Amino acid sequence: MKTKVTETATQVNGHAPEYTIREIIYTINLIENLNGKIRKNTNSQYFSVTYL
């Protein structure tokens, strides 16, 4: 029964929709982590420049 459900599920980019949603969430988390690191680095560089 489970194999029939996965076979008949609508394919999005060659994956089942559930897997695609997980991929999107994972990608969003990566982007948020990168944004946090970029903000952290730019703040520290900005403060080091102002102290010089």
C-alpha cells in the first residue's frame, strides 16, 4: 500500500512532495545561517574599522 502511494504521488523535480518540502526547509535554514554569519562578520569588521 505504501509503495502504491509513493508511486502515484505527484512528482516535483523527480521527488515526492514531502521530500521537496524537507529540501525547501533545509535550504531556508542554510540561508538563515549564512545571513547570521554575514551579519556577525560585517558587524565585527565595522566595529574594528571604527576603533582604528
